[in-house]
Amino acid sequence: MLYHVIIAAGLISFMLNLILNLRSLKKPHRDSKIPEPASLVSVLIPARDEEASIATCLESLRKQDYPNFEVLVLDDSSSDDTANIVNRIAAADNRIQLIRGKPLPEGWAGKPFACDQLARMAKGSWLLFVDADTTHTPHMLRSLLALALRLKPSLLSGFPRQLAASLPQKIAIPIFYFIIFSWFPLWWLQRSKKPRPSLAIGQLLLFPRDEYWRIGGHKSVKSRILEDVWLGVEISRHGGRQVTIDLSPVVSCNMYQSVRAMCEGFIKWVYSIAALSPVALVGLLIASYLFFLAPFYWLWNDLFVEATPTGWGYILIFQVAVIIFMRWLVDGHFKEPVVSALLHPIGFSFLIIASIYAGMRQVFGAGVRWKKRLYDRVSSVE
């Protein structure tokens, strides 16, 4: 009984943290105004094999109501039609420019090197890095810059709305935000007077130009697969302030085009944690199972397997109800599919299996594959 009381108490604390996180999130507003003259914003897009999404991204950026911006797209050795698509759109809009990427140097991960090249070509006083699989409302740039001018961060990032097409994606992808908002004390980190690393999400990163180069740009995180998280760490280390906001009203992202890509993405994310600290990964796996999966097992066992009720039924129902309520809060806020919360044990089981697989690849030095590149300890890329 003590075990189940501890789990219930832990879930209550996670729920309170989640509620505080959601309440503290700032968001850009449609009616935001910017001072004149409008600063030049450089929108920087690293693109590697993005023929399925790059046109949608660029067309949404062409419709921006912000008066002064450029769009630079770096073709990172794509093997598909990415470059030709960008060229066709650029021919109709002189704000868009295609850059041919250089070969990847030793010791660099692909995305940091692509972003480094883009930043060196950019002319803007603001550098906005966005992924090629993002889509933007017409007021995104205006409302985002207005918020940045008010908050004065060294780095502004946030949570786009995550889109999913297939049923497995709809079940699994919303798990990410659920974990982040349950465990990560964003509300406290961002209220702290002392600069602390918050959470940067690489689908959109906005820097004042001087702040970006003050930390060394992407070169400071050149070997990191999760370069976005480490950029946040570098900002904090250099005394800068990072702000994480709710981007779902202005940005959506279709980050995985297939179930296979989703699996590779999950494995890449977990592999990076394992490379940093295998002990931390084991601890996260155990905590994930105990708090977010085991209550469903115990309730099923109590209701349908045990011949005699254990007497824990009410507390088990309470545990599961808290988890479902937390899922409802997060998924409802970001307009995620209802099916993800209903099939929570399946989605969470997938995440745990992917985590174990990624951890084993790190232990045995097998590396992790992403965007047709293999990152391992031998290449010195983490």
C-alpha cells in the first residue's frame, strides 16, 4: 500500500508542475505591433531530403505580413528534389535564396554545420532558425518579433503544434510534450533571476544576432545531435536569458513523414541522453515505468486477473485518472488527437522499448542513424 501511496503522491506533484507550466507559457498574439522601421529578420532553413515539406514551409513564409525579412535555405547534400523545389519558388520571390551546402567536416553533426553556414550568410539583425517541416501563420514573424522585443531574450524558442498523419504517430508523438510538461519545471526556470538553462526546441530558434555570435553560434555545439538543447545550455553558461513560449498558435510541425522516421527520431533523442549519462537514462526509464505505465498494469491486474480484490482498487483508479487528466490538459492545449490519451499505455510502451534499444546501441557503440548519416563515438559526434 505504501508503494501505491508514493506513486499517487508523485503523480499529484507532476500534475501540479504540469498545470504551472501551462499557466506560465506566454504566446504570440495576432494583433501584436512592431516599432518602425522593422528590423531585418533572416529566416534560416537547413534542408536535407525535404522534398515532401519544403514547398509548404516556404509558401507559408511568403505569406508573412512582416515587412522586412529574407529566407535562406541551405541544401545539405540532398539526394531528392529539395534544391529544385527551392529554386522554383525562389525564382518567383527574391526574398528567398538557395545556398548549396559544403561537405560535412569531421567532428560536426549535420544540422549544426548547416545552421553555421546559414548564419554566416545571413544579413538580418535577428536570426530565426526554422525546420523545413514547419508551417507558419501569416502573422508569425510579426507577433514573434513583437514578443521578443518585449521579453528581450538571448534565445527564444517554444512548442509548435505537432502534426501526425498515421495512427501510430497520433498515439506516440504527443507523449513528448506530456513528459516535458510533467517533469520539466519551466515555470520556475523562467522566473528565476539567475540565468538557467530552459528548454530549446530546434523547430524554431530566434536569436538577436549579437547574442548568437556571443556564444559562438552553432560551432559551440558542433558535435551535438540535440544541438537545440545544448544551445540553451550555452546561452545560460554565458549569462544570457532563454525564454520558451507556446508557439502552437503560429507554428505547426510535421516532423515525421513516416512511422520509420518517427522511430529513428525517438531513438536519436534517447541515444543522445544515453551518450550524456547512461545512469540518467536508466533512472528516467524506471521513473517512466513506475509513474506513467505501471498504474495501468496494476489496475488491469486488480480488476480482471486477481480472483480476490487486493483492496488497492480506489487508489489505482485515482492514479490512472490523474494520468488521463494530465494527458487531457496537455493534449487539449496543443490540440493533439484524443486517441493518444485513450491509448496512453501503448504509446508509452513504444517509448520505453525505443529507449531500451537506443541505450543498447550506445552501450555497444553501434551509433545512431539520422538523415542517412551514422553518428557514433568513433566519429566523435555525440
